[in-house]
Amino acid sequence: MPEYVIPNLKNACDILSYISAQGRALGVSEVSKEMRLPRTTVMRILETFRGESFLTREDGKYALGPALIALGDCACARVNVADMSVKHLAKLTKLTGETSHLGVCSGEKVLIARVCESPQPLYATSRAGTLVNMYCSGTGKVLLASLYAANPNVISKIKLEGRTPNTIIDRETLARELKLTAKRGYAIDDEEYHKGVRCIAVPVFDRAGRVAAAMGITAPAARFDKKQAAEIYRTVASVAEELSKELGKTSKNNEG
């Protein structure tokens, strides 16, 4: 067995996958026989899953539970949103003339999942597949603002390092920035990640109204004056809204 694998946790995953593949409720004895595991081990695993709502029990048999729905939605949204964003990023770049990109959470960082480069001779960009810090990037602030709203302690775990003179490295200041981001609906990277480069980003919502990703544009600071932020925001938000609707988001599930 590979290093770092927890045998009983792997058994639990195998059991969950087996129940899913069968498409019906199964009893302890059947699972124990098919998985070739002790009945007591299977019972403990099944009851643990039931306690966390990953499984339900009825008439002594176990079936997939409601907690898996949310996990599945999140997984599908993350896989789909990157591929679905391609045409929208192309539209955003065409409208603004600047490099557009889509970012999704990847642990404590942001994964730049898709990029559409500017056709202009001088442009700013990050390659698709790049991991960037949340606290000092436009897409990162959008995603971090959502996480902060759910759990303010999230920023206490982030190591704040100054990449440029503009980088926010004070937690109280960062907290205010995240609250402002959530209130106005967009984030600005004001030469905080790279000197001479600005970014504006907005959230992309899934069908449950959750922030699934962040979409933004990156441009040389000389071409992106902060006074243009409100105007550029409307363009970016309009395209991001189209992607959100394609993911199933409605005006109702994003109220409040």
C-alpha cells in the first residue's frame, strides 16, 4: 500500500464507492461479504458515514445521504466552471482589450484555471495552472472575501508577506478590504502582486448562490487607471453574470 495511505480510511472510501456503484441500499452483511472486510469494521464505517449524513439508514440498509449532494455540486462546479469560462473570457478580453482570467480556490491559494491573453503588444498575464496568493491578488480577494464572510478566522492562518510596497500585510487592513470587496461586489489588486500591474475581479456564482470562482482582467497600471474601476467593473460583472447563469445561478438564489 502506498506511503501515507490510511488503510481503514481507504476501506471507508471503497465502501462508499461500492454503495454508490450499486445504486441501491445495502445491508451490513452484503457489504462485508463483497468488500471482504469484518462485519464490525463495516458497521463502524457505515455508522460513521451515517452520523455525518454521507449515508442514510432505512430498514437496516444504507444508502447515499444528503451530504454527498453538496460535495458533488462543489466538485461539478469546479470542474465545469473552468471549461465553461473559456468563451466568456474570450468575450471579456474582446470587450476590454485586456488579459482575462478565471481563478478557483486551491487550498490556501488561487489556481489560475483559464487565461485569455490580450491581443495588445504590452499586456500582463499569469499562465493557466499558476498558483497565486489570495490576499494580494484580485481573484484571490474575491474568493477570500467569501471565505472570510463565512469564517473571519480564516485570515489569521494566512502568512502575509509584502510582494510590493502596496501589498496589504496588516490583518485589520485586510479584513476591511475583504468587507469592502464583499459590499461593492469586486476586488482590486492595486499593484499589490506585481508592481506596475492592476487587476479587477468579480465573483462567479453556482446554482446554489455560492462563490464558485472569480473572473477578472489584468492590465498594465499605465493603461488601467483606478478611476476607471467602476466602469470596468460593470463590463467584467456583466460577463461573469453570464457564466453564473450558465452554471445555474438565478437572481433569487443570490439575494442578500
